Amino acid sequence: MLLRMSTLLLRTLREDPADAEVPSHRLLLRAGYIRRAAPGGYTWLPLGKLVLDRVTEVIRTEMLAIGDQEVHFPALLPAEPYRISGRWTEYGDDIFTLADRKGAEHLLAPTHEEMAALLVKDLFTSYRDFPVTLFQIQTKFRDEARPRAGVLRGREFLMKDAYSFDLDEAGLQAAYDRHREAYQKIFERLGLDFTVVHAMSGAMGGSASEEFLAPTPVGEDDFVGCTACDYAANTEAVVTPAPAAGDLDAHPAMEVHDTPETPTIASLVELANTRGLGGRRDWTAADTLKNVVLTVRRPGVEESELLVIGLPGDREVDLKRVSAALAPATVEVFTDWAEQTELVRGYIGPQILAKLGVRYLVDPRVVPGTAWLTGANEPGRHAVDVVCGRDFTPDGTIEAAEVRPGDPCPACGTGELTMRRGIEVGHIFQLGRRYTDAFSVDVLGPAGKPVRPTMGCYGIGVSRAVAAVAEQHHDDRGLVWPAAIAPCDVHLVAAGKGPQLDAALDLGGRLAAAGLRVLVDDRTHVSAGVKFTDAELIGIPRAVVVGRRLTDGYVELRDRAGGERVEVPLDGLVERLVDEVRAARGAGV
Ligand code: ATP
Ligand code: MG
């Protein structure tokens, strides 16, 4: 393949586009890989399409290698199966819905669990047909609340989604492990630094699930690691170790105190210590029980619900963790205080919540027998020795509190948590029978009795992966593609016109004939300096500069990543580059 810059649909940009917040977005735009076409919708320009195709091919090869079979579902689907599974309402505003000319409701699929389950039901009837795994690489649609950072979060994006069907748990576990391993190979081949973390399963339903996160400061997912063991989890999925329950009778009776002007935790702690509330002057925020009021909306339910969350006062509520815990319901901070007469803002205590019929969930640290300083449900008053299990009984626990670096590791108990940010590039789930139940997918079992298959699903954000690689592989001059997914193997720069241009085109022709992907900068109206700058911006692993020393039979070889430049004889260069590229491909990079 030989691409000529003189005719390529490409305009590199000198300036950073105003609306590009993150490096990958900025560079993919500036280097002419993508172009914004719609809100959350991007056109892949020729160079971008080459990268996207190479990423796709790596993924396809590894999926086929573990025996997955490729299919292609329609993206435009009738509402009915999604109504049956419940996801028509659960996905809420995140799905694009539309009506056809007869008024029948449709959607643009956000993922295809329903279709996969229905297809297997349609074609397979016996236990002998299993296990089977289907995959596709297809455009997905989601009406994201905040499309951002170019192809990192689009409303239309390319996903690889796979669906496994097994007859028992052991089969599902094996399919899950197979995909986990294949994903590791894929992301290694793509040149991505990644971490596999425990995850929440969100709106998909199901149990075990892990995400593949590419660490970078611009990622939208926070995740933790441990200083002592290999525990890693999305902060959404971090489980707070609960202390042992204490003795309910070990505390004095609850006592209410006047605490004027103490609507915040800090003001309360200060007053409690000044006054010596409960005979103590060592109060800290962690001794107080903070009660945060949220509004919860369940998909498809008109009325919203009040929810109060109780947590130690030294922690903030992390709304992302709350949302993950309550998905598919959505939550927001309660603001309608003018309408609220029963809850006293700044002085809420859990003592009255049961009587008011308000749901109360607590942080796992709030166990029976713990005593708290908390609101007394009257303006300017708080209560001490409010004991969980005696003075109030929560409706359950919730992982709502922020996770902080230095928190104890829930896995080993000895290490401390460290925190980083990452981009979710893949997600694997053990779904179970949610969808096979929804569509009564039953097949004949070995004993003549029907068996219901159990499902796993496995996603990779293909277009997002391109941006994630760009995020991890760039410098201040431009992109630095790993060889495995670079749009071309070699970037030839004709530094001058005449013989240098002729030689560059000749070399390009011979490299292309030898099977290499070549981009040749044959533009005659731009300076050599501009060509060098563009080559660095575009980020192809090696450049060959055909310049002044051509007269002696030499060209310059430039390594984009390391920056090395060496003069090499033109003679034998084709063989040398072919060997280099083959070696890189053979090594799977
Ligand atoms: P996120 O939490 O980032 O919204 P998700 O958990 O909703 O993603 P999944 O349903 O797990 O996404 O989809 C599988 C994969 O598709 C994700 O791991 C991610 O790489 C990719 N993906 C999801 N949403 C988008 C999007 N809006 N744009 C690009 N890629 C996406
Ligand atoms: Mg996910």
C-alpha cells in the first residue's frame, strides 16, 4: 500500500482545536485522523481508518483464535425484545429510540445481549450444540449524557461485543477466563498499558465482572491498587471492610444537646469539643454520622424517591459509587428543601427516618453497636450516643463513601489503597441467566430434561481503544504509534523536489511491492521543515528522509519513538526495512 500525501484527504492543523480537552483528541484532530461530524460523532479520515482497521483486525484475530464465531446483528432493532428484557426502560435516556413509518418503536442498539440470546434460541435446540460464543464488531449507539474527548466517549462508536452460552457454571467460568486471557493478549498487542480491575456490572445485570483500564490522568474511571497485594478495583466496586458489631448496651442513653449554628460537620465538631459534649473533648469528624439526602429515580417510574445515606462525617458521598450501587436507578443530590418540611436541613438524624417512611442506607462502617454524634431533627440541635441497632435501624448498607488513598485494602487487610485514573477499554461479565430467562431459552438436556444456558458478555471499545493508545503514546510533537497499529510502516519524506522526489517515490513503490504500508510525502509546495513537523505529528514509527545526501547514495532513517537518526545507504534499504517490519510483526507488536 502506497499513500501519497499530495493526494491524501488530510489537513494537519498547526493550532490546537479549541474544543479538544485531552491530548488524544487534540492530536487525532491535528494529525488528521478524525474529524468531528456531529455531536459525539466523528468521521474517520483515511489515516484514522487505517488505524481503526488494524485495531479491529488484532481484536478479530484473537477472538477467532479462542473459537468465537463472528456474526453481525442489525443496529436498528424493534423495541419488543428490549421491552421483554427490561432494558428499554432501564437504559433510560441513554438509548436512542425512534419510530418507523408505521409508528412501530425501534432503537439503535447500545449492546446486543437480547439479539444473541434470541439467535441462539432460534437455531440451537440441544445440549450438544453448546458451548458457543458469538461476537461482532459493530457500531453502537448511546445517547451519552456527556459525550467527550472525541472518540473516547462518542454517541456512536465501534464496539467488539461477544456473547458466550454455556450449560453450567463451570462452562461459563471457562469462557470468561478464555476471554480474559484473550483480552490481555489484545491489549498487549495494541501496545496499551492496562490493569484488570474488579468492576460493577451496572445496567447489564449479572455477577462477576472485571474491567480493563488503561491508566492515564484523563481517564474517567478511578481505580485502586494495593501496596501489599495484587488487589485492583474500580473505585465503584471497592468494598469497605466492616468492623465487628458492638454491644448495644455498652453505651449511655441517647442525649440531645443544643448546638446552635452547626449545620456543617466542622462547626459541629468544634462546638462538641468546646462544650465537651457527652463528657468528651476528643471529637473528630469520624465520630459524627452525616446524613445526606438524595433523590432516586427508578427507570420507568414516574415518582422519585427520597433516600438518606448515613456515613461517617469525615467522608464525602461519592455520587459515582452511589450510582453504580443503585443502577439502573439514577441519583442526584436532593435540592427541593422548600418543599420538605419533615427533614431539617443540616440537623438530620436517622432516629426519625423509619417513622417518616424514608429509606435509610448506611456506610458499612455503621454497624450495630456503634454510637454516633448526629442530628436531632430540630434546628440547632444534635444528639450524642445515637446507637445503630438501638436508636435507629438502617434499611441496609451501601457503598457510598468516597474511597481515599491510604484506606485499608479490603483484600489483604495489611496494605493501603493507592488511586489512579484510567480509560475503560474492555469489560467482561458473567451475566448468568438474565437474558436466557427473559426469552425462555431452553434446550434439550442430556437426560431429556430442558436446560437453560448461562451467558457471559465481553466488550471492547474499539474506537475508544484507538484514543486510549494515542493517550498513552504521544509526546509534545505528536503521536507515537506502536508498530502494530500504526497507519503505515514507513513514512517517506522527500526533502526536496526533482531527484529526491523521484527517489522517494521509487523507494516507496519498492517497499509497497514488498508488502509494506508506506506513506510518502511527495508534496511539492511545502518545505522540508513542514514535512518533518507533519511526520512527527502523524507518528508513524519510522521515517526515511530522502535529502541532500542522496547524491552519495544515502538517506536518513528516523525512529519516531526514540528520536534516533542514522544515515544509511539507499542500497539494501528495502531489505533492511522489510526485515525490521517483519520482525516487529512476528513479535506481535
Ligand atoms: P462507560 O462506563 O465508559 O460509559 P460502559 O461501562 O457503559 O462504559 P460497556 O457497556 O461495558 O460500557 O461497553 C463495552 C465497552 O464499550 C466499554 O468497555 C468501552 O470501552 C466501550 N464504550 C462504552 N461506551 C462508549 C462510548 N460512549 N464511546 C466509546 N466507547 C464506549
Ligand atoms: Mg463497562
